[in-house]
Amino acid sequence: MAAKDPVCGMMVDEKRSAGTSVYQGKTYYFCNAGCKASFDKNPAKFAK
């Protein structure tokens, strides 16, 4: 299943994502560690 990286907008395969974060009960998937780090610093900015 594919998910959209909330930082860069790239579609990511959930099974092959570079990382995940959970924010307000929702799991977010990332294409690389940089996008995950950006999200983790300010999740409210990227969570929709």
C-alpha cells in the first residue's frame, strides 16, 4: 500500500519506507530520514 510522505509529497511504499512517525494516532511514512527528521521537529506543520 502506498502512502504520501507529508514533508515532500512523494508516494512511499509503506513496507519499504525509510521510517515512520505516529502523530495524534496516525502513522506517517517517509521516503528518507531527512523527511522524517523534519516531520519529527514540527509534526503539526506537516500533519493534515
